[in-house]
Amino acid sequence: MLAAWQDRKLMELHFVQVAATLLSGAVIGCFSWVTRDKEHWLGPASWYCCLILSLFAILLSSTEAFIFNTIKSPAHSVPLRERMSMICEIQGTVQKLAPSGDREKGKLPVPRAERASIRWNMVFTWQAPTMLLAYSVIAFLMGITIYIATPLYTDDTSLGGKAAAIFYLVGLFIGGAVFVWCSFWAYRFVDLDGPRESPPLTR
């Protein structure tokens, strides 16, 4: 399970690198658009925020991808306990006492077990690149929505005016609804941590 999580996290970090790079290029292109009169200051501010968040997402995902690639390298054999410490806190051994009668007879050995608790700061650390990418996407959509919807609260009639703004908002609503619906059902019946069955051999 730990190896599967590390593989999925590495693929996720590679996706964040590509997506954040494309997003930063898109928002830089938006800076060359015609400035609209009486546009709310949140529009350009959202684009600036999107750019800086996407850049930090690229840097952080690249750093963490290097760590996971190093762990997977055959030249760097990392013990299981250290690999688990990337996400869990391994506490000291806990002695589980067997019943007194069985201990006196010497039939049952005294087993030892270790307790592990989630390191929430490490959960935040490994999830931070995806969070930064998600926040940058939200900031980008906020900026472009304010830019296009400016004619709805001003007398600006350029770039299609109110008709273009309404058409954009309809498309934004449809796309957002489809995204939420498909994101829910895509993982509804999928168990990523379950046992994987080997595919049947075919001749």
C-alpha cells in the first residue's frame, strides 16, 4: 500500500508540474489583453495571485518529485520504517501482555507491536503542490470571470458586451456542474488502496 501511494503521488506531482506550467503561461497571456474600463481591481489581482501560486506549485512539486524518485532508485535503499515516517509517526514499541496463566506455562510468547499515527504536517506537505494548483485555477477563473463580466455592472460595451458575458457565465456554470458531477462519480466505486488482481493470462 505504501509503495502504491508513493507511485500515485509521483504521478500526481508530474501532473502538477505540467498543469501549473500551462496555467502560468495562460495567465501571462491574459496580461496582454485590452484593459477594460472600470474593471474591478479583483480581476488583475486574481491573475497576479494565480501566477505566483502556479510558480510555487511548480517549484514545490519538482522538489518533492525529486525526493520520491530518489527513494525509488535502486541505489538508495530506504528502510520501511523511514519510508513510513514520511507520512506516519512511528511511536515506541508497546508490549502486549499475554494472560498470566499462559505466561507462566510458557506457551505464548509476549508479542510486540508498534503504533503509528498520522503526521498531519506531512500530509499537508505532500498535498501542498496540488493545493497550490487548485487555488491558482480558482484565482485564474475568478480573474477571467471578472474581466468578461465587467459589462454586467458597467457601461462597457467592448468585446461583445453583456451578451458575451452572459454566454460565458452559462458556459462556466455548465462546465462547473459537469466537473463536480464527474469528479464525484469517477471515484465513487473505485478503491485505489484495495488489492490489485493480476490480469488473466491470454494466449
